Amino acid sequence: MRRLKTIIFGGLLLGSLVLALLLFPQPLFGYSMSHDQFRVWSDRPIDPAMTRVLNDAVRRLRTSKLYDPDEEFRLFICNDAWRLWIFARSTAVGGSADTVLSRNIYLREADVASNRLIPPGGVLSDAEVRPLSYFVAHEATHIIESRTFGRLMKYRYPDWLTEGYADLIGKGGDFDFEENRRLLQADDNRLDPRRSGLYRRYHLMVAYLIEGRGHSVEELFANPPSDAVVLGRLLTSS
């Protein structure tokens, strides 16, 4: 019985420590700065050019009707892959937003001075429209979605909507709608998230509904249409 109690106590203690780390990861990041709405932590010294990156991220966020200039965002740059694995549970992602517990944002290694994320393998798809500021704005949009539609929004709403809206805001208008619709109709790999890892298809769907059909983002989250219906319209329209 004593051994069982020790095991249970040890498990509870370990769980509490893990939860505390997920909620308050700051001790693992020795450098920090504040700029505008962002608090930034990093495991390496932060390049002063981060202010320009954040300014561009805010420019992108301002394109969202859900944007609140008084909201604060907590951003953690994980230059060492093991930190990214702890908080994003993967070393292959560009970034991750904890929309359930902490509402913290985690990004992988970055070349801040060049406004560039450093991808695994050294090659970043769509790099010309996805600078570091895109990833900051994309993940911050997920935090905005969580604050607006609830901490369980990842489980309540379809990926095409949550990721498509984050891509729409993250791109900040740098998206050719007609060209991407043509690529969708041609079954181009870049418009298939499973083959490309990109959110172009989801972006196209959300842009079609908001910019093409005049729906508000609140309307879409209140009553998300069927993805098959939206894709059908995009595939058959000229």
C-alpha cells in the first residue's frame, strides 16, 4: 500500500510539474523582450530586428475583423529543437499555438534579421509569401480564434475553417485568388494540404466565403458550411 501511495504521489507530482511548465515555460527561455502587443521569449539572444518582424505581423493581424489592439500575445522562439518538441510535440512544424491551456505561441528556429523561419531540411515551401512575420500572425490568429470562439475551438470547428482563416490573415493580402482557384481545378499538389503541407486550399475556401460571398467570419464560425459544398462551387465556377 505504501508503494502504491508513493507511485500515485510521484505521478501527481510529475503531472503537476509538466502542467506548470506548459503554462509557464519562461524558465526555459533565458532572453525576453516586449514590443507592441507581444511579449517574446527566446532560448538565444533576440535580434533587435524582431521589432520589424512584429510590426509586420501586427499589420497582417489588423486585416482581421476579430483583431483587438489591446490583446497581448506571448511568443516563444525555440531555436533548440528539443524545446519545440516539448511544447509543439513535433520538431517538424513551423509553429504551434496552444489554444487550450496557455494560449502561448511557439515557433521554431528563425533568422530574425532576415524575417525568415529556418525550416527542417532547409527548404520552406511558399517561402516568398511566408516570412517569419507570416508565422507569427498565423499562430496569433489561432489565439484570437481561441479567445473569440472558445478554448476547444480546434475540436469544435473544421480544420479548413480555423487554418484557412489563419492563413488568410497570416498572408496579409498576399494571395492570388484566381491563380489558386485555377490550381485547385487542375489538382495541383500545392492545393492539397495532405500532399503539400500548405493551407492554400483552406485559404481559398475561406477567401471565397468572406471576400467572394460576403460572409463575416462570425457567421462562418456560427454555422460552418460543408467543405464539400464550398469545394464544389470553387471547382465548377469559372
